[in-house]
Amino acid sequence: MNPVPVLLYHHIAPHPGDTVTVTPEVFASQMQWLSDEGYGFLSAGELLGHVAGTSPAEGKSVAITFDDGWLDNYLHAYPVMQRLGIKATMFVITARADAASLAGCRFPAEVPCHETAKGFIRAGEAERVVLDWQTIRAMAAGGLMSFHSHTLSHRRSVDLSEEELLFELAESKKTLQRELGRESDCLCWPYGSFNEQCMEIARRAGYQALFTTIDGLCPPASDLMRINRIEVADSLEWLRMRLATALFN
């Protein structure tokens, strides 16, 4: 069985050079290239089955992940996924999705840069930049995007007490169950922040797979509680070279 690159995206937005951002044009070219190269796109559940060996994927495979639940993912990434039939996983900050749902999600003519988006979050205007539950449910119903936990409020896990972290993880899981009708068994650490104690608390909260920001592939029989990912740069050529280096060295 082949190792799987788990690709990490945040914003898909028309702001070249912005923090944690890939432009819509580059994202589309990256997805088209992966598709043309014969990669299969794994959901979170399929990735876990491949790693565990219970349902190994045939041929070359990749897993696409999005962190934070930004509205621009729906506006600029999701149409590409629909056109190419690409499955992906999104890790949602559930308190932000709650806030966006209460205020009523807005669909802007232009999406803001990362710093402006963070400013809207701080100002209590999550609905301007974050997906609400109605949109998330519509995406989930389409069968291409699965949704899992990025905690309740995106606080740095190592800075929290045991009780605080358990609350963050349990409440996020509970909210996903309430809103989507299914339990989330996957967690992505905010800021990539975790330690052994955090991992044990996540196990107690019922998570079976933990996604990190540790750079690298996800090989068969690897530790599901330490899933490596590759943060993607805003360049098709970079992705070609990065995967060639990762898979053949």
C-alpha cells in the first residue's frame, strides 16, 4: 500500500501572497493536475481505513483537508470539487459556525484577506467569513465534503487545563452530532498545538484520529493519533515538486 499525502488548506481566496491562502486559480489547477495524474481522493473515513489496512485504497491516493470552515472554501473550492468529483474533509470550529448561523451567513461579492477575516471574528461578525450550519449541511448532503472537529473555539490546546480541553473537544463533538446527525471521530488541533496529555484527553472524548500540522506523508499502519499533513503553497509547480520529493525519496 502506498503512503498518502494529506494536503492542508486554509483559505481559497483571490489574495496572492496572503497568509495561509491559495488562490482559486491555483487551487483549481492543483485539483485538475491531481485528477489528471490519476490520484484517488479519499474522505477522512477512507483515509483511516487505508491506514488501518481494513479498506486499503488502490493506486495513488491523496486526502484534501480544509481547516477552520472559512466561507471562501464554499465560494471558491467547493465548485471545483463538484466539477471534478473530489472528496475532501473540513475541520469546523463549531462555536464560529454557531455564531454565523445565529446572525445569518452572508455571501460577499469579495472575500477578505486573512487578517481582515480574523478581525471580523474578533468583532463578533463571524457570519461575514465563516460557514453556517445550513450551508455545511447542504455541502454534507452533496456527499463530497465530510465535516469533523477543529474544537469548540480554536484555543491553543497546550494552554488549556484538562477540564477546559475536555470541554472544548466534547462540546465540539456534541455540536457536530446535533447539527449533522452523525458523530465526529476525527479532530484537527488548532495551530497544530498538542502534547501527550492532549492526545489522551482526545481519546477520552471519543476521537479515533487526530490530524496534526507535522509535515509528512501518512503511510500505512501509521499512528492514527498523529496524522501528518502537508501544508500547500500557492503554486502548482510547488505541489508537483513537493509530492515528487515526498513520494519518491
